[in-house]
Amino acid sequence: MIDEKVKKTADFYDEIAPARPAWRRRNAYYYDYLSRLMRFLIPRGSKVLALGCGTGELLASVEPGRGIGVDVSTGMVEQARGLHAGNDALSFEAGDAHSWQGERDFDYIIMADVIGDLADVWATLRNARELLSNDGLVVISYFNALWEPVLRLGEKFGWKMPQQEQNWLGQADIRNLLFLNGFEMVNEGEGLLFPRDVPVLSTLFNRFLARLPIIRHLCLSTHVVARKVSLPEPASEPSVTVLVPCRNERGNVRPAIERIPDMGPHTEILFVDGNSNDGTVEEIEAVIEENRGKRDIKLLHQVPPGSEDGAGHGKMLKLGKGDAVRKGFQAAEGELLMILDADLTVPPEELPMFYRAIVDDRGRFINGTRLIYPMEKDAMRFLNKIANRLFGLLFTWLLGQRLKDTLCGTKVLYKRDYLRIAENRSYFGDFDPFGDFDLLFGAAKLNQKIVEVPVHYAERTYGDIKIERFKHGLLLIKMSAIALQKLKLRL
């Protein structure tokens, strides 16, 4: 998925590259603002790396003692080399911001209006961290998400350079990603309430009104400056149990085994089957036998074998994912517990991000969020997206910690913390058929820091969706009422 996105981005900007200088001239007022901002933030003579450098004008404007521009588009890099051929302080290379490795110990890394194009912002910031000096800084500018409709309209009428579908991260999302990767915020701000050069009007809006409280949050451009800080060295790397609750997911069993990476000193993969009737159990048993001595794969039956009624059906058909999670966590042998939904709509390859977040002590409960990156076409229905965002706002208020996606199935916590949550379950009651809220409420009640990790979200390729929108929507409302009573109205 990531490689495909990178190639798509490279092809897109290769096509635009010849027209890039013309677009800069057409929107000179905006690009002049960015240059002034970067010159203000970055001292002349610094060693600077520009990721997503385009044609290099912004990098040149800060007058670095040593400046390297990297762009995924070879067309942009060729343009940059031609435009700055006489500047010996600058060099330009084609490369992927997620993984580029060249010189190190940069004083500053610039990421100007590039974060929305990145296939994986987490990986890019992780890579940037390795390229900075010990106290180096990253400077990120990006568009305010409130301007998305205006910018799309500008593209339609030819006022603005075309862009791909963007990630549209808010300031809080960027701050969270920087925190996850070992950066501390130094500075942030907004600018350009009126991004056109109109005498008097531009000065009034951008020099005065754009500085006012509340109004400043309506500006087009936002920026953050963050400093690289030391991450704690763990005493030891914890072992892992990846719990895969499943029911009628036969076609996803082998892909799950193939794609779940090894993490820590030992990785246990524990399938908890909820009375499947499509051959899921037989497929799991087959892969266990095939991987004997190679990988630690186990099967736990949510419905004990042999507990059938007279018709040959399990008595316990719909205990739900929550029951599977509780039984699986209780049986898990790993120190760190991970949930991976068997539909594989969240890529198993992204589990190491969760591992690093908790081992780096970024939080004690790591929750996935699917609402950062663009989704595949049919991955989530429109009403589900709206409901997820609304419930995210509601639960942020109820729990007193920021949550964007309460129903992402991928969650990670230490087993010792889970056992504390289980001990205190009676406070809220055994109310949650999904398992997500039982864990979230319990973690919040125990004052565990909840942190979200952005994940990509893909379409299901096998099996049926288990969510019933309206029925489960009513359950979510009921659970919200429980949280309100237990967390807000008790005091």
C-alpha cells in the first residue's frame, strides 16, 4: 500500500513539474509568505534538509550553509538542479521522504506543505529523527483543514496548483505524530487569512486580523516547530501476543500469518474463534501444523467444542468480539497485548508502530485511528465516518483524553494493565459486546495515558462485515450514557 502510494505521488508530480515555476509565479504572494516564515524560523548558515523540496526555491531562500533537497519526483529534482546550478551550497536528490538516507546531523528539516502527500507520516518523522542532530528541529507547514473546500475550488478554476487527495491533518494530529516519534513542541502558529496580494486589504487581514484570538484559527497556513528529544531506553523489549478474534474469516487466516511481523523477543499469535462454520477453524489448525517450530500460533475456541444444541449449532453464537478479547487476553502469554481484527482492514504491517509507541513510553494504552489517511473507496461507509467522528468528539470529552476513532479495532496495552482493568470491570459493568469501550473506559478510569496511532484502512477482501450500523449505533449511545454517569456525574 505504501509503495503504491509513493509511486503514484512520484508520477503525479513528475507530470506537474514542468509547470511548477508558473504555478509559483501565479501564487507568488503565498510562496513569499512561506519564504519569510522559514527565514524567520531558520538562522542563515544552518545545515538544512528539505523533504519534498519541489523545485528548491524555499530551501534556497533560507540561505543554508549546507542545504540538501529531496523530492520523490525526479522531474522536480531536475527542475531544482537547473534553477540553482550556480549555488554550491545546495544539492538536490530524488528520494522517498519515508526512507531517504544520506547525510546526517542536520540542524533543521523543512517539510513545507508535503505532509498531506505522505503515504506514512509516522515513518517519515521517524526517519527525520534519525537524520537530525541531537538537538535538531523539524519545521512543518501545512494547510488548515478548514480551507479544504476553498482549495479544491481553486484547483477546479485553475487558481491553484493541483494536488492529490490529501491526508488533511489538523494541528492536533501533527502534534500527536511528533510526540509519538520523540519530538517536543517549540513553536506553532498560523498565517495568511487572505492569501492574495491586494493593496491595503492584504495588510489589514494578514498583519492585523490574522493575529486576533479565534480569527487566527481561520488562517490558511499553519506551522509547527519541534525539537528532537531523547526517548527512554527500555530495560528490556517486551514479548507480544497478537490476538486475532475471528468468525468466518477462513480466507484471511493465511494472509494474517504471513503479514503479522515478529516483534520483541517473542511473538505469540492467538486466534480466538467465535463458532465459525466456513472452515476457519480447520484453516487455523492447518497453519498451526505447517508453522510448528517456526512460529508460535495458537487457537482458542470462544465456544467450547462439543457445546452444540440438538440442531448441531453452537449454543453461544453471538457472544461478540468483546467476549473473545477478554478470553484471549486472559489466556495470552505475551507481556504486551495487541488486538488485530481478522478482516485485515488495518494492515498487520503497521503493528510495529504500536509496539514502538508503548515501548518508547509515549502512552500506556495505544489506540489506532483510521481517520487520518484517505481510505480505500468502500472501506468505511459515509454514515459510519460521520458517526465515528461524532463519537470521537463525545468520548474525548467523556474520558478527558483526546480520541479521534473510538471503534478502531487495533489496540495495544501491557497485560499487567489489562489485568488491572479486568479487576475494576465491575465499576462499569459487563456491558460492551465490542470490547473497545470496556478497555477504553477502564484505561481512562485507571488514569492510563491514551495515545492514538494513525493507521491505513483498506477494504475487506474476504467475508462479511459484522457491524450493524443502526443497532450498534444505539448500543454506542447506551455506552456513552454509561460513561457519562460513571465518569462525569459521579463527582
